[in-house]
Amino acid sequence: MTNFIPKKLPLDETLGERLRQARSLKKLKVEEVAKILQIRPEYISALEEENWEKLPAGLYGKNFLKQYARFLKLNTKELLKQASTTEATSNPFSQKIVAKNKFIVFPKIVKNAIIIITVLACLLYLATYSKKIFLPPELIITAPSQNLLIHDNIITVSGQTEAGAEVRINNEITLNNDNGAFSQTINLKKGLNNIIISAQKKYSQSQTVTRQILVE
């Protein structure tokens, strides 16, 4: 009596088995198929082993399956449907696309955030630096005091401003030291004298203080 050996129906075959069987019927090796289709041999093996993780992400892997199926003269739509219903994943190709997108979008967000922060920091620095350049320097007059009555016809004007600022007393340049301190003796006339002290940096506005001195 001859033993009956059940034969697996094509519908019971996995996607990988169908690919391998079709290749075997053509009597081709994986390397030969890879050379004909110009697809790397490991991708051909990954398709036959249904090892989706070894395939390129997204549409690349899907296109490899389509290309291989057409070469083997298999039903492309049927194989793609079978690939989407494997136990390992509901759709191996679409999942790879989502994972890739999530991986790519996050660095873009971080990159854009860094660019925005850098630009804002530069603008803040420029605003602070511009303010420092164009605003008039601080000017403090320590002597004489305002509305002073004296009997001498000379007086010493002294004060403090920012280092590097040009100081003028009654439009005459007065030297100041590295710390911005200055002192100058000036002659006065009998009666009311207006003493105008000004300080100005290279590109800034001028800061002016006036003292009125009455000489009897």
C-alpha cells in the first residue's frame, strides 16, 4: 500500500516560500537574481525570509518586493496583500515610513529651535551693544555745586564720566584719566558765569550739565 503524502496547497505557502519556490523553478541563485535586478543579495534573502527589518525603510522595501514579484511572474497585488497580513506586523512597509518620519522630524524641531534661540540671542546682544554705543555717557559733576556764590575769579571743575568719553568744559576739551575722572581750573568773570560741561562717546549723543556761578 502506498503512503499518501499530503502536498501543501499554494494558499498555505508563506510569502517567502512562494518567492523561493518561484526562484527555484527558474533555477536561479539569490546572487544571480540580485545581479539581474540590481538589488543587493541580502535584500533578496530578506524578502524570502520575510525579515522586514533588514530591508530599507518605507517605499524602498515595498518596491523591491514589487520588482522581485514581477521578475518571478507572481501576482504583485496578492503578494503585497499577503505581506500586510503577516503575524509580525500589520504592514511592514508603512510602519517603517512612520518610524522614519518620527525619527527625522524630531531633529528638525530641535535644529529649528536652536536656530531661533541663536538668532534671538544675537538680536539681544546687538540691541544691548547698540544701546551702549549710542546712549550718552553718564556724567557726574562733583564740583562746583549748583547756584554757587564766590568771590574768587577762578574755580575748579571736577567730575566723573565713562572711560573713553570726550569731556568739554565751555567747549574746551578737558583731559580725563583711564577711569573717566577729570578736573580742570577755569577763569571766571565778575557777575554770572555759565559753566557747561559735556561728555560724549565716539558715536553717542552728548550728555550735558550746566553750573551757574555768581562772582561778586
